Amino acid sequence: MALSASPYTLHHADCLSLMSSMPDASVDAIITDPPYFRVKSDAWDRQWRTADAFAVWMGQVLDQCARILKPNGSLYLFASPAMAARVELLIAERLQVLNQIVWAKPTGRHMGTCRASQRRFFPQTERILFAEHYGADSTAEDAAGYKAQCAALRRTVFEPLRRYLDDERKRAGWRCSEIDAAWREWRGTPNSQGGMATHWFSRSQWALPTPEAYAWLQQLFRSRLSYALPGMAGSLGKDYVALQDDYQCLKAQYDTLKQQYQALRRPFAMDKVAPHTDVWHFPVVQPYPGKHPCEKPLPLMRHIMACSTSPGHVVLDPFLGSGSTGIAALEAGCRFVGIEQDAAIHAQAAKRLADFVGG
């Protein structure tokens, strides 16, 4: 199944049939709210007579999800409290479950229940199962060669600059320990420990001196050279601007490697003001004419997008419902694919996304 030029594609179809036509590893994130199993009175939630039958069907859906999800992709799947544990086990047979997130609802049916008639605690929450492929980060590291390449960068890419500084140090007759002591004394902290001076010459922790430090090194090296070898050309003769230009050119190679690695690694970023634990508090969508019975609040969906997608990613929702996943995906700069079997629900979601894009 090829993606269209539009930022989103909607399908009125059975998700199992449609997903089976999608290529392997073609989706960056699957964020979806499938049927709960006999929680809602709607026919789509009551098409299985037993939990076992529901589990068989859910396993088939997850087979397709695991197949089409990229090696660095993320799965977010909503589940009812009653079935969450069983669904989590089904996911774990195919993917690595990272969290069972608890969505705690501040308002809802629990507010008006008759406590005297209850025979168990009334559910106020939903579960969101967050998963990735097994070994996803290790796969990314192996594919990108990140660890080995980073070490190689320190040894080779920055080596011309490190060697220039170290050769000039040797030429001036200074030991690293002497430079470090002189630097700490010049900075007015003779009793301080460590410091960055030795990093200017080290292969393992190399760092470019600041303009202030470079000027200080020039004076330090030239003072000993002029004393020991009168008439000899000054040490560290390269202008700092030229030195920094060389550094920026080499640093660009290092940054390119990091970008390649990040593109292979599962995206995950935490906003400082967003939930950072596995308990989320988002208000439910208030009733309105035509509201989908399971409509998810946009702030919650935006949080998922911000944490686990990047612009240009392909986001799939095999159970389109109200289309909230699609709205949040488009807002995040992602491409969206939605699948919905119910004709009326599909039409309503299609109108919502068309209004969003057109508006």
C-alpha cells in the first residue's frame, strides 16, 4: 500500500485486511484505541462472545502491528482495566512492553455511581500500553555503529587539532601536569582538582580550548621557547579563528553521525511540563452531539506525539474512531494513515480531518 501525496490517508476497511497489504517496517508509530471487549454497548465492542475469542483476534491485529512497525517504532495501545493485563501479555509475545500507563480521569461515570450497589471498585482509569521492538536500541547502535564511531571520532576526526596542540606542547617542553598546575594557578584556584587543561591534549577526552585558554597557552609556550631557544618562531602560531573553523568543520562530521544514530533510534523526548511518569491526568472529552463513545482528548494524544514521533514520521491508527490521533499527528508534522470499518464513524472522522486541514 503506497502513501498518497496528502498528509493523511483514510481507509474505510477492516484493519486486518488493510494492514496485511502494508509493507513490512513501513510505519514509525502505531497509536490506537481498539475495541475493549464488552465495555461499550456498541456492536463493534460486542462482536466476540468470549474473552478468548477476543484475544485470538487481538493477537492477529498485533501480528500485523509488529510486522509493519519499523525497528525503531513505537506502539501505544489503549485497553480497558479489565483486559489490560491480558492484552499486555499478547503484546509481550511480539514486542517489548515499556510501560503500562494509567490514564486517571478526573471526571466520568465514577462521579455518579451508587456506592451502595457496588460489588467492586468502579474503574476510573484506562490503560495505555507502550511498547517497542525487542532490542530496538541495540539494533540502532549496531546499525549506526554509534559507540564505535564515537570512539573513532575522538581518535581520528579531531586528531589533527589534538595533534597540533600536543605537538606544540612537546615542542615548547611542557608536560601536561605542568600545564594543568599552571592553568589552575593562573585562574586563581591553586588548590582545585582536575580542570580542563589536560583535555586539550588527550585522545580520550579531547576538548578545544576556549579563546581565553588558547591565548594563555600561546603566552605560556612562547615564554619557555623564547628562553630556551632564542630566535625560534613562536609556538601555537595558528590564529584561533582558523583553529575554530577547523573544529566546526570536524564537529559537523560528528553531528552528522549523531543525527544518523538518532534517526535509527526510537524517538523519545520528554517535555518539561508534560507527564513524565506512567500516571497521566487528562480530562475526558465532554459530551457533545455526535461524540464518539471512546473519543480521546487531544491534549493526551498530543503528548504521545511529542514524546514518540518526529516530523515526517508515518503514524498509523488502525481503529480511527473520532480521528483524534490523526489531528494530533498532523499537528506534529507527521503523515497519518487511519483505518475505520464502521461507515458512519469513518465519514465523521473524515469530515473532522478535512475540516482541520482545510481550516
